[in-house]
Amino acid sequence: MTYIPYRDPNSIVMLAGPCAVESLEQTQEVAVMLKEQGLRWIRGGAFKPRTSRYSFQGLGEQGLAILQQVGAEQGLKTITEVIDTPHAEMVHSYVDALQIGARNMTSYSLLKKVSAITGESHKPVLFKRGMAATIDEWLMAADYVTADGNPYVMLCERGLRTFETSTRYTLDISAVPVVHQRSLFPVCVDVSHPAGQASLVPDLARAAIAAGADALMIEVHPNPKQAKSDGPQQLTCQQFVDLLASLRHLAAAMGKTII
Amino acid sequence: MDGFRRSFLIAEERRDSKGIIEEHRAAIDDIDEQIVELLNQRARHAHVIQIHKPAEQMALFDPQREEEVCIHLEECNEGPLYNEQLRYIYAAILKVMKELRV
């Protein structure tokens, strides 16, 4: 299988936004900030794959509608996670890019469905690494997503389950150069999930850029303390703005621009 | 059979087995020499391919090609190794070939 490479060596795509879309106001507040910062994308979960079935499961289609509205208002492209094969086309119709989460890396029926849908639309797919998957297993699974001709698949490292408990997951930063060496896929690093706490996010984000990441995913919430999911790891808007300024310096030193 | 003869026969059997083992170990040493030479030949081809892949927009890790390699192994496998056992061996060979630094 050959892939059409679309890695832009001069830019780093920032995929920031709330863990979950909780309300129009919450999503708007983040979107306005992202737009002011000159960024192009907003992320937001509508269907949340939660460890406990009693946790907040997301607003569903209503959340997608909010994300779409806010994206249109601010001129931001939208990305959200698709977790169910039967919902895939509906989710796809609302957003500019789909995310397949770590828990679904080996859900082959979902991968085939996303491949079929995006094979026509060529909407980008962010394909997260399973929390116990080897890089080669991840690369093989990615071929299910590109099977129907969508070349716009970006891999996303999000941390591994290890014996370490001081972070939520252990971020495998070496996945970035290894994927670059072994494949033609661009690589995103989700720094929020492995951190598990906002205070670790800035250093992990800098590490990801230094390792050569093509994109970063960072969770931002207007009021993380009130967040319905993953509050401790989400940055406030101000924290994100400060971090972005620092990241822009680092990116510039590497001849890159954060978009 | 007295004790002396019994221990003499056991010693003979042992010497026979020992001889057989030495003979086969010598054969294995010869084969290993060939395998090492062949693996290095294989590595040289893999290295040339790796150099030319970027120009063809081909990835270093190509799961489809690796499957073709394994199917080819199975086609020429006449045993006693099982196909699955050959795949185990080749998993290591293919891993090393991807990580060549010549």
C-alpha cells in the first residue's frame, strides 16, 4: 500500500477544544478564543466513550449540531470522535474530520465503515493508537482506514497503559519518530490524556513538538472545574493562550508555524 | 549380564549418541554459515529497496508486502516446520530488516 503523503513540514496543526461539547455557550467561548489565536480547528466530543456507563456520555447529535454551528460562526473546522458504526454517516455529515479513539483502534467494522465513507469525501481521519497496541499493530490497523482511498489519515499517539500511576497514561513520545521512519503518515500527539492533569500538559506539548509531531491535540475548557468529563486535564482558555505562545517560539525555532 | 558388561554397553550407547549429536551439530554449523551469508545477502537487497522507497512514496513498513513474503514462505515450505513457525522466525527477520543501519 502506498500513501499520498500530505505532511506539511512547515506547519503544526493545533486540534484544541473541550473534551466534550456541553453547551452552546461553553463551546462558543473556546471557539472565539481559538479564532483569536489564529487557529483553524476546534475539537469537541459529542459521543463520549466513558469507562463507566454512569459517567456523562455526551450530548450526542445535539452536541454535533452545536459544534457545527460554532465552527461555522467562527470559521473553524471541526473534528469529533465517532464511536459507533451505525452512527458513522450521521456524525460524518456534521463535521470536517473524524476521530477514531484508542478504544476503537481494533474495531474493524467501524474502521471499514469510516474508510468507506471518507473514501468518497476524503475528510481527514485522526486515528488514535490503542493504549496497549504496538506501533506496527497501529500501522496495520491504519490500513483498514485508508483501504477505500482516503489518503488523509493522521495517526495520533495518546499514551500507553503501563505500571506508572503518576500520569494517566505513559506518553510514548518515541512513537512520533518511529511512525515517521516506518510510514508516510503524519502524527498527532494528544498530550491531555496521557497527562491526566493540566500542570503536565505544557511540558508534554513541548516534547511532542520537539519530537517532530505534525499536530497536537489539547483539551481546553472555559471552566475545567465544572467540566462534565476529564476536568483535571483540561486547560483554561488563559492557560491555553499562554501555552500556545510558548509553543509558537519552539515551533519557530524548528522552522514551523502552528496553525 | 554382569555389572561390568552393563556399564560397558551403556558407555557404548552413549558414545554412539554423542557421535550422532556431534555429526548433526557439524551439519548445523555448516547450515548456519549459509544462513548467515544468505541473511546478509537479504539485508543488502532490503537496504537497496529502502533507499529507493522514498522516491516511490512507499513506506518502510508495508504490511501488505510482509504478508506476501509470508505467503511465499508457506508456498515453498515442505516441513517439518509448520507455516506458523516460519512466520515466527520471519517476524524477527523482518523486524531486523526494517531497522537496518548499513
